[in-house]
Amino acid sequence: MILYIAEKPSVGRAVADVLPKPQQKGDGFITAANGDVVTWCIGHLLEQAQPEAYNADYKKWRKEHLPIVPEVWQHTVKAATKKQFNVVKKLVKQADMLVNMGDPDRVGQILVDEIINYCKVPKAKRAAAQRCLINDMNPDAIKRSLQDLRPNSDFIPLATSALARSRADWLYGINMTRLCTLQGQASGYQGVLSVGRVQTPILGLVVHRDLEIENFVTKPFYEVFITLNTANNETYTAKWQPSIACEPYMDEDSRVLLKKLAETVLKKVVGQAGQVTAVTESLKKQVPPLPYNLSSLQIDASRRFNLTAQKTLDICQQLYERHKLITYPRSDCRYLPNGHYQDKHRVTQAIAKTCSLLETAVDEADLALKSKAWNDAKVGAHHAIIPTSRGLDGSRLSADELKIYELVARQYLMQFYPSFQYQEKQIDTEVAGGAFISRQKEVVSKGWKALLPERSSKGLSAGEDEEFSAIRLPKVVKGQGVQCMDGRLDEKQTSPPRHFTDATLLAAMTGIARYVSDPEIKKVLRDTDGLGTEATRAGIIELLFKRDFLVKKGKEIHATEVGRRLILSLPRIMALPDMTAHWESQLEAIAEKRISYHQFMTPMLNDLGLLINQVDKIEFTGLKGHGKAFRKKFKRKRS
């Protein structure tokens, strides 16, 4: 008997639907006509044991117990799903072959593997286990996945990476939360000061942004514009480009801060003859953006519809599991396997059926085109989020479901549209020794940008560059003489950075290298590295709100007083993303077999000991009188 173990009931039932019939439904499993069985987890059926499972004394939080480091790690069966665990355990022992059908990511891999290990499956049976990766919940796609099973042992590095992450998060979260809470209580704080290796640096990002805004001192800066006249009596405007000699009077963004300098330049050039020193024209192209991964979809949904990251993820799960309209949503990949290119006709027709707003876009798509999105070399366990070949009446979807489906579908259709093209022209002019630049951008062909919704009365598409305007530069040649007829001095003010929003905080988490201060860590991070994973980022942000560390003011995200005091009290390394970004890089290295489990865990434990010594000396005096006393047993949510 083959036993298919899915991550959740909806996936298990979808798998059973393609197996031989008639079928017999049991309590927590389905038996196919050929005797094979499908069962499922309900998320994690097992969880890391709490400290008191290792030593009863650990039930009381005391500093002398720290650090708590298990010698032999233990799992416990989650009380809420114990019944289903017993069903799975019994079937695992009866099965001749096991198939891991966890979601196609790090968590999905370990979620099923830990059950197999917990049930003490014999070595030979464990070695024969297979892995099935399902990205699309439609029957044909599931059948293809079942015909493409791989040895589950191929994914041991991925499972090891997940195991290392889970244990490291437990060690960091349990020890640092207990220590910070005890130190806080000694200083007059009531409640739990929750600390996590991902949540705390995210809070740190917000706190430091808030402080940067509060401490920002606005400064005036100056720009000079002149009006030039050609021999043919054509005029154009040019902006002064300060020379190297002006650097002592400029800020790091090359803005002139000395008004007298700008006034001198303006006075010097008005009424003077000049000369065109260069004319450049070029045709620029922008290829279509790649299909979405989860983070990029959450960012766009926040910008377009003001949906939180968690709300977008919840909608995606509905579209994937219930409606079967999109592929696996917790994906960190933006590429597609070449085999999916053959489904383009069915997928586009499904889009037209489901989303009437995109019917014209489907009709005008050129399905002979093939964007760079189709690339087997860049697809791992899962691929980009795209519509499936299933279509249904869009009226059956909620308003928010239709919005997210439309985003996903629109991004997919862009792959069958040509590049956006524009003509860029620049005139360099010299007047009285000063350099002046004029630029013109003119749309040649909208290409894929024709799919973007209109956003203003000007008819510009959302995201279209404001530099595309009605300005037309005259036809001039290098060496041609011109006359400076007039000029103006614009005084502007430097602006502080903006408070984080859902979209910009997610963008910061996915592109964390920008916020890493250690140059060595920054150097090794790739663009795809970030804080947390695609599946956990939304939940971590929500957690910070629930713990009253963050608060929303309109669209803006601000740190609360407690959140701020916590970050400012902790050692700097705990509040910066450097450490956790380095962890993520190493966890990826474990998955790719470049380093071992012990090469990650040993230095991590050493660093944890050093942090405990540092935090043990901190007094959270700024938190006195804050917080709420907790009466129920505290159960830490790891992040």
C-alpha cells in the first residue's frame, strides 16, 4: 500500500480525486480502489517540546537556567491535532511505501519528514520514501506530479536546513525572551518581552526609521534652470550640473546647499552665448516584469489595494486551495519551467473566462512570444505564482479574491506582450563654463505597459515614469551655438524618509542587504536573501502588531513606546538585520550542501552565550510602568 501524506486536508482530498475510484472515505484518510491511501496533516502535527519537557525546573523562568540547550531534541504531539496524528501514525506503520506530499518548500519538507522520523520508520522504508511536489491543485497538474516522483532522500539537505532553522529559532527565542522578560520585570515592566531572531530586527527597522524621521533636520537646497534659444528661434530648458569644484558646498546626494553659489551661476550665465557640447539619442527597452512570487505580489497588493501581507496570503490560499485558480502561493521563485509554456492557450482562456476585465488583454496577447520567465535553471522546488488552466465565473469570487486573481493574471499575460520602448534624448550645453543638461523621454511603444491600469487624468499607467512628458527638445547638433535668454533659481527643501507601510516594510524584508551594516555580510548576500521566508513574513509583521510593538496610523507603520524602548535597550546586534540575514544565508547554504548542520549550529550557540552575558547586564528602566501582567501560561510563538 502506498501512503500519500499531504500537508493539509484540502491537498489530500485533491490528490485522492485523481486516484482510482470507487473510494472509501475514512476518518482522516481516503482509500483508493487500488488500496492506496491518502492522509494529511493539519499543518504541523508535531511541535518542538517546551523547556519543561527537558527539565521540570524549567517551567519557572529563572536566569540561572539560561542558556537552555537540549542535549537530545524532542518533539511533542500537538494536543489540538492529536487525533489526526494517531491516524497518520497508524497508516505510516501499515504502508509499504511513503510519499511526502508536503508543500513544495522548506517547511513542507520537514513537516512530513519529522512525522516519519517520530514514528521510527525502519531505515529501508525511510530510504525508499518518495517526494511529490505539487504547485497546481488542478487534476491534470496533480496527475503530472504523481508521475514525476523523486526520492525523498534527495531533499535531505532541505529538511536539514529546516531543522537547523527550527532549532536555532527555538534556542534564540526561548532564551532571549525569558532573559529579557526577567530583566524587564526587575525594572518594573509587567508582561512578556518577546524576542525573536526575525521579529526583533524587523521591529528594529521600524524603530530606527521612526527615529531618523524625528531627528531629521530639513535643509534648503538650490537648483538652477535656464532657457536657451537656438538660431531657429526654438527654446529649451536645461538644468545646471554642478562641477567637482562645487562639492564642498553639496550634500551626499549632490544637491547644492549654498544659495550664493547658485545665485552666482545664474547671474553669470543669463544673457550669455553657449554651445551644444553633445547630443545623444537612444532607443531604450524594458522587458516585461517576471511573474509574481509571494512577496512581490503582497507588495503590489498593498500598493494597489491597501491589503496587508497576511490578508493577501489568506486570499491566495483561498484561490489556490478552494477555487484552484492559482498555483502554489508561498513561492519565493519568479520563474517558470519550460513545460508550462505548453499550457499558455488553456491558461489564457481560463483568465478570459474568470476575469472579464482582462478579456481584451487576452485577445491582444501574442502567444508566440516567450519571455525570460521560462527558465528551468532558475526553478527549484516551486515556480512563480500564475493562474491555472481552470476558469470559473468571476462572480463566484469575493471582491478581494478577484483583485488578487486579476493581479496574478495580469502579470502572467505580460509575458506575452512586447517590451516597453521609449526614445531617450539628451542635450549637453555649456554656457560661461557651466554645464547644463536637458532630457526628453518619449514613449515609442507601450508594449506590456498597456496592461497597467490608468491612474490619472494624464492617461499615464500605474508605475509609468513621470519623466515621460510632453516636452520636446529641438533638433540641434554638437558645436551649435545657443543663447541663454533667461533663468530661474528654485529653492527646495530636503525631505525626511517616509514611515514604513505594509508594502515598503515587505520590500525591506526581501531586500535586506540594503539595511545590513556589516560589509562582509552585505557582500555575500544575494538579492533574493531576506528576513524570514515567503511563508512567514506576513505572520511575523502581524505578530508585532498583536504584541503591541507596532501600531498603524493610516497606512503608516510606527513603533509603539514599548517597541521603541525594547530596541533601544537591546545590544545593537540584536536590533539589526545583520545576524539574521547571515543566518538565512547559511541556512540556504545547508540546503545547497555547501555547509553542514554543525557548521551552522556551533557558532550560533557560541554567539547566543555571548548575547546572554550582554543582556544580563541590561536594565530596562525605560519600560518601568509599561506592559500588562499576564496570567495565563505564556506560550511563545517562534519566529
